[in-house]
Amino acid sequence: MNSILIKCANRTSIIKGSVTNIRYFTTSSSTTVKKDLVIIGGGPGGYVAGIKAGQLGMSVAVVEKRGKLGGTCSNVGCIPSKALLNATHKYEEAKTRFPSLGIRVDNVDFDLDAIMKYKDKTVNGLTSGVEGLLKKNKVDYLKGHATITGTNTVSVAQLDGTTKTLEAKNIIIATGSEITSLPNVTIDEETIVSSTGALSLRAVPKRLVVIGGGVIGLELGSVWSRLGAQTTVIEFTDRIAAGADGEVAKKFQRILEKQHIKFHLGTKVTAVTKRESGGATVSVQAVGESGLTGELEADVVLVCVGRRPNTDGLGAKELGLGMDKAGRVIIGENFQSSVPSIYAIGDVVRGPMLAHKAEEEGIAVVEHLHNGTGHVNYSAIPSVIYTHPEVAWVGRTEEELEQQGVQYRVGNFPFLANSRAKTNASTEGFVKFLSDATTDRILGVHIVGDCAGEMIAESVLAIEYGASSEDIARTCHAHPTLSEAVKEAAMATYGKPIHM
């Protein structure tokens, strides 16, 4: 009697007896699990949708290929950039503003390695916290690449090498977006970097050229400018901060110029060439009246020219999902794609690429699946640029109202006339209201100033509930607070402010 050890994919067996006429049985590394809902993507839209679905009693799985939850936002976007913005702002204050406040600090310096460790600790704490929330709400979390193989099936190539098949009544695509570059510009994340590389530079570049004057470029440009980099922003259009009100963008640019950030607007980048001695040469060409033609030398070039939806490799095209030219999933009512059981949210669908927009859409889809309701008010989604001062807005701009032929009223109030801003020694910026000329209903609110991202919430709520500028003007605001500037700007819109 002999025995033989047979190793199969998922088990080890000892077979006793004759070694002849042995029948071999193997088990597959693929298993099938049934769920009410499968969400592809563990970013702000995906994990929030998963938590909401778990709270509503659904059987749900979230699949994330990164191996860490939170998506671009938590890992290489919103959260790490805000950590660096916070650290560098405090350094800048200690270096330049503390003496005027009577605070003596000698030999102010920074430790870049320690700043990066602080940033990483912040990211790790938040991403692990999200994983804990999924577990708390009984949401299965799968680490791996998901491919939609049918109208109700998803195949997950897990990071541990196994494959799992998920069957679901419904599927949500929430895979976010990825960076884009310029033609013939190769990002190496060392000399020519994306926003990801700019979050982890090993040294402060002497000269930093930022290609793109949008939110990401301005925020990261501010980070490295505060640490000593000579920062130049190149923007193809004739203005910075696309999407912001024109008056806001102009005044914001002047504030950043006082912080020693240079701008070349109406300028096209035609090439970026790495030098053998280090750094790169950026070739530019004027496309506007004030544009620049020539070359700029840089130690690091940051490319921030936009993002594109991350829909490749999902199996969506093979399944016949409707897609637009930009690679976004075309959705109809309630975020439903051309395949009725498949939904899409966040950066992979139309609208601004904002984490909080994705979160709202994720909740709306789940609520729709649960009880047939779900709503997102796209007129009440705020935008924030987290420089110092911050820029925040909600609703429409003057330019949009003019293009639409809407009759409107404008009210402005400067922080220079706000008592708390004066005591904080932070008086740059203003609050601007736009309201309907007939009904006084608030159409847009725009803030440049300290804590603008926090203060905009009041105006978001006002627009959500259809408030007028007079409603805010007649609402008591604590004194002394920065938010009094919001009240005064509202007063200036329907009548006259008190303190100006």
C-alpha cells in the first residue's frame, strides 16, 4: 500500500492505496459570490455609496484595485495636498507674519522629510479609517481589478492572485479619473511630474514651472512657492481658475502675484525637454495678446492640464455601454447607463470632477435603488481652491448670467472692512453675491478670503432652499466673525451694507 500527496489549487490531500488509476480532482481558484450591489471603485463616490447601501440593508461589495480605499482624493489628491498646504502655510506664517503679531521666532526653518511623513501619516490614517467604516456597515471589500463580464457579473482579479466572480442585481461604476499630459510631454515623476509626483518631491526645486492655472496647479504651486521655489504658472487661456467668477479670478491672481508667483497667460507649451545636466527647458508660444514666446528653464516641471475618466479595462465598451468622446459613461435619469443594471457616478460621468459631487451621486444612486428616490442639486455644488487666501464659490458666475440673459444684482463686501479679518491680520479678499433682479433669489456666491471653503457652506444651503439675499442679510451672524462679511455682502445686494 503506497500513499501519494496531491496538491490542488485550494487543498492538499493524502491518497492511500495503489498509485495506479488515480483520478485527479482540482478545485478552481475562482469563486462566485452573489450580492445586491457591486461597486467598482473605492474612492469618495464608491465607498460612500457602499456605506449607504450597507446602512440600508443591502448586500454590497466594493472593489478597489489600488489596495487602499479613498481613491485619488485620499491617496494622491485632496487629502495629501491639503496636508502639505496646511504645513507650508504655517511655516510661511511663522516666517513672515509672526513678527508683526509680536511673536518672536528665530531661525525659522523646515524639515521636508518630516513634512512628508506628516502628509503620509494623515493619508494612512484616513484610508484605514474608511476601511473600518466599510467593515462596520458589513460591506465586503475586495482588493483587485474588476472587469464587467456581463450585465450582472463582475470578475475580480484579486491582488492575492485569485479570481472571484461577483453576481449582482446592480453594478455601480465609480472608478474616478486619471491624470492627462500634453502631446510629446513624458511625465517621469522626477523632473517632469504630475500632481502625484509633486506631492512627494525629495527636495525643493529652485525653479518650478507649473503648466496649467487651474485648481491643482495653483494649490501645488503655492506649496512649493512657500518653501522657496521660484514658481511660474503657464496658462493657455487668458485667465486662471477656470470656472470661477471673472472678477474673482483677476483679484485672486493679483493676490498670488504678491506671494511671488509669476503668471504667463495666453501661452501655449510646445515642448518640454529634459537637460542632461538636470532640470528641463519649457518651450512656449504666445496664443494671446499678453502671451510669452520663448523658453523657460526649470528644475521641476509640474503638468496640471486636466484629468480624464478612468474607464479603460473595465469591460464597459465590450458590453456596449454608451460612452462619449471623452470616455465618460453616458447616463440618463438616476445615473443609469445604457445597460439598465449598470450605473455610473463621479468623474466617469458628466459634471465637475469633485470628490463631494461623487459622494452626493453615490448616495443618490443607492437611495434610488432602495426606494426609487435620489437627488443631486447641481446648482448647489461648491468649488474650493485651498490656497491662502482660499477661493470658494457656488452657483453661477457673472459671465454665465450675462450669457444666459439673466437680469441680476451684485453685492460686494471686502474683508478689509470686517473686524475679525482685521484682528486676524488677514484682510485680503471679498465676498460677492449675485441675485435675481426681480425675485432676489440667490444665483451665485463667490468668496476670496481666509476660511472661504468653510464659509461657503451657508450659501450652499441658501441656494439649496431657494433663499434670497435678504434672507441671509436678515439672519443674525455672530460678532466678530469672518462670516459677517457674507451677511454684509448679502445686504449690499438687496440694499446697503452697514460697515462700508
